[in-house]
Amino acid sequence: MTADPAWRQALGGIVISLPSVQVQSVVVALDGGNIKAFSISGTQLWNYSARGRISPFVTRSREGTSYLSRTTGILIAVNRSGRELWRRNIGSPLCAKVITGWDGRLFVPTDKKIFCYTASGNLLWTKTFESSFSAPPKLDRSGGIIFSLENNEVYSIDPFGNAVVRVASKKPAVLLSIEQQQILALYADGTMEIIGSMDDWFISAQAETQSSILPNLPAGPSSAVGRGNNAAVTLTNGKVILLSLPERKILWENDSHIREFSGNNGKPETETEMLFDERGIYVLSRDGASGFSHDGKRLWFTFLQNTTAIPAFDEDGMLYSGGRDWILYSYKMEGRSLSQKNDIYGPLPEGSYGTGSPQSIYTRNLPTSEYDIRKKLEQIQNEINAGRVGANEPEWSTFLLTVSSSQQPIQFKINALNLLGKLGSRETIPWLTNIFRRENEPLIKAAAASAIGAIGVDPEGIAIQTFLYSVMPGNLRDEQVLIAISSATGELCRFSGPPLSGTGIKILNLLSESSQPFIVRSNANRELASLK
């Protein structure tokens, strides 16, 4: 079947990447160097120009920030209102999508390199490899990334840059993160291998133990997606299967739209994307899209024409496709919506990295003398500025969190708060907000507010609501704290946009009233002007 579009919008260019959908909006990248955002009803929300050609990869974070790169190797962050936030020179263009971690950090792949940045653009670590990627990075179940290289090496890298590398028996076509920190490697010949675990054991289709044998696939894989103990796989022959990993068997097999598509010289499209959620299993390709129930019934399929990129399917059942005719099409494929747990932004993270509170494993050997604490703060600052945080982050986070809330000299606490802002994990926002609430010392309160602004994200809205209460008449009066609130509010609004900006503008309007000190009014007015 070929569906009729719910709406269509002229783009002024050819779509070059998989559209990125989130919270009832879609972003598309165009060959002219623009990215455009549209609402679920088809209204254009904004248009951003990178002023140069861009790579065919756009990623949106939980806050709605879009990450893209120019072909000259400039990484760019654009907020959910279409305003550029920052840019960094990563040396060469993206070779795959940026992956966003649980706390907002970014895993940025270029040829033979991966960079890890905070959401606000601070470099945390860099990894360089001998070969190019064969299977591009994807988020694993522990919040790190997995990928493979052309030399058959399979990597698992945690959020802090600690890498475990194993050599697969062949070059994987597709990788999938499964239970117990294991990786399912799917090969072009249809064989599979489970690589790695806490005991570093291997199971393959050639294993000696009969109960551990994985079935051979009917054809090679083009994409795969996991949920629980099951893995859904799209095959190069256009079929879709559901594999039970505990039972080591294929539960069902069915035809997708690719199997039935007779265009493209009769050859099925082998570049596909998949989704697997509470609604069902979805297969997307340039040819069209298919939806399946969990038990294998094909719910619907559609063919698409003149497409230049794989379409995207959102949580409201809308399919978005862009073609050579410079038009974005939207199709209503399902009446069901994904009932996932959302807050004021996108889906909640699947887990935590543990950076939001001190970890007991690191509290035993913390320095206690003022001399040692000062030297430790200096060391951390130097390494953060050099982009060499890496595996030290859990220990350093514990140290900084502890110093920021202990009975230490004020300057030590201020320095610790500033460095927490540079480490940039949104998991520390509740901690910083609590310090802001309970501290009576204005310098500490101001430093906590500044650290929140430096992180730039407040997805639960707890910091912005605390700031609002603090600036209400009769509450805070200290000029330095009010200025810090004003600056941090501006940063949060610029980064995260609506819905934070509604409360943020209210805060800035209160701080710009004639009853406020002149220096506070001036700063608030500057922040308001920057949001227009």
C-alpha cells in the first residue's frame, strides 16, 4: 500500500539524513547546509544554516538540542529554538550519528576517532583507533557505546573512556547490546556470536556445547534492535525475524515492505533502521516502512517514492520522509502513541552514571589537608582544561561534590563548584540545587548557580523553579547571588529553550524591575535581550 500524506511542506533542498524526531517535532538536514524543524502538524518551527555543507547525520538530545557537523570538521550544537549554542573543531566530519549519553554527554565519531563532550561543549576524553568503523557506535545497556572496526576489533567503551576490546571471529555486520554487558555480533553470512561478559566468555554458532548454539539467520542482517531478552533483525532479503536469546531460537519470521518492493531493479534496500518498543517492531528503509506486533503479525506497511534518506517514525505514530522533490511528507501510520515516561522534555534516561552524589569507593582516600586539597583542585582544573578527564571522572566528581558541601575554606568550595560545572553532568543538578538552597554564604550560592548555568541543562526543571522562588519579592537580596541567578537563567534558557524559557523569562523580568539594584537590572536586561 501507499499511504496518503497527512501534510507536506516544501524544504528548499534535498533531505540528506534520517529525520530526527522528538516530542512532537521533527528535524531534517538538507543538502544546502540547513537543518529545519517542523511541528507534528507541519508548521515550520525554525531554520538554521551552517553556512557550508554538512555531513548526513543529525542527532537530537533529550532537551531537543541538535548536533551536526560541517564537512570541514566543525561540530555544531543548535538548541530547540534553532539558535546556535556552540561549535568545536573536531578535525574531520562526522562519520556516523552523535550518540547522547544518559547525563547529556556526547559520543562524537569521526574517522578513526571518538570524542566525548559535555552537553555544553567541554571535551572530556578522546580515543584514536587504527582502523575505521565497520559497525558505527551505538548506546549500550550500561550507557556506554559499542562499535566494531574494519580490523574485526569489537569495542565496548564506558562513559568515562574505559575501553574493553575483543577480536571477533569475522567482521561484524551489525552489533547489538544485550544482557549482562554482552554484545551480539551478527555476521554477513548469517552466523552470530555473543561476545563478552563479566567472565569474558564466548558463545558462537560453532560452540561445542549444544545448548549454547545460536541459530544461523536465513540471510545476512542489515539492522537489529533489542528489547529485554529478544532481538529483532531485518535481513538483507527483506524478511524480519524475532530472536529469543535465552531460548537460542527464532520465534517468528515475516515479510517486510522491503521483501515485497519490486523497484530499485528488483533488489531490496539493505540500509535499514529499526525500532522496538511497547507498541511493536518497526522497519524503516528508503523504500518505505513496516510495522509488526510483538507476536509477528504485520500491522501495516507502506511504500515511499523519490526518497533520499531513511524515514523516521515517532512516538505518535507519524512517519516522516523527505525526497528528491524537496518536500517533507508526514504520514499517520498508527493511532497508538508511545506511553513512555516523559518529563518536560524527552524520555527519561534508562539509568545513571553515579556522578550526582559521592561514591563510597572513592571517599576513603580523599585528601584532608588544605595543602593536598588545593593541589588536587589545581590538578583537576588543569586536566579539565586540557580535555583529559576520562577515567578520572568518577573519582574527581566524588572529590568535588564532597568539597563543595564540606566545612572547607570558601574558595575551595567555590573552585569545586566551578569545576563541577565544567564536568557538565546533568546528574549533579539536584546536588547543586540543594547547595544553592541551604547555603547562607552568598559567594557559595552564586557559585552553585553559576555551575548550574555552565551545565546548561535542567530537564526536571528543579533549578529553574528554585531560582524563581529565590527572586520573588521578600526573598534574596544579595546582588552577587541575583546576578548569578540572572546569568544562569539566561544560559539555561538559551540551551534548553521552551518550556524552561517561560519560567526563565519570568525570573529575568522580576530581576529587571525598578526595585532591583541597577547592576542586577542591567544584567537581567542583557540576558532578556539575548533570548530574543
